[in-house]
Amino acid sequence: MFRLLFVLFIIVPIIEITVIMQVGELLGVWPTVAIVILSAWLGAKYVRQQGIETLQSVQGKMAQGEMPSNEIVTGLMLLVAGVLLVTPGFVTDIFGLSLLIPSVRRAIAAQVQKNINVNQFNAGASFHHTSQGNVFEHEEHQPPFSNDSKPISHHQGDTLEGEFQRKD
């Protein structure tokens, strides 16, 4: 983790400053500043456009009852692309612009999804109240939400008694 932070906060800015200085020598100060501002503006515009498309795709999949995992990863990559494009510099702009290319995002998303472990809800788990507090216990023989499951055990003083009258 330290190496990653070192690269992000020390090495990348040094590289960016070096590249900006070299481009500034080649083109001049004002054209270099104009290119940096123009790339940030265009990048933000395209990130916004593709982000809206991704959001609409997420909403469509969720309306169909599907998990929008690809769209979530795409949205995160668009967020990273936006940050990279708004950061002044040419190197970060190149990485940010590459994340705006759908085929590059798909390739990265495929690699990310290979490395993600999805923990599914354990259907045989139940919640019980004990004298030590609330404990999450595992019962493999009980299906979830069945009528024949064991009642929650209560200790003396935990039961509320009263009358109930339904008024419609």
C-alpha cells in the first residue's frame, strides 16, 4: 500500500511536471496551458455523457431484476477517468482518455471481475437473542423463513404481553 501511495503522490507528479515542462519548451507556455485545460474540459464532457449512459443501463437492468455488475465496474472506471482527466497533466490525461474507450473498459472490467469474490447470503443463518446479547448463529437444517423454525428463545423479562385489537 505504501508503494502505491508513494507512486501516486510522489512519482506521478514528478513525471507530470517533467512532461509539462518538455511540452512547454516545445509549444510554448500558453498553448501548453490551453491543451491541459481543453483536455480536462473534453474529458469531463465525455465522462459525463458516458456516465449518464451507464446510469441508464444500471436502472434498466435493475428494473429487469438483474444485477448490474458490469455497469457498476464501468461506472467506477468512469469515475477514475474523470479524476485523471481533471488532474492537470498529459500522462494522467492519456490514462483517463484510455478509460473512455469502451473496449479498454471491458478488458479491465473482465480482469477486475475475475479477482472479485462475491459473498452470498448464508440462507441457513438465523438471529437469536441470548443472555450475552444478540448472536448470529448458523442452523443448516432450517430453511429460511419457514413456519416450522424454532422460535426465538426469550429469557424472563424479555416478553411483552398485552392485548391486541384490530381496527379496520
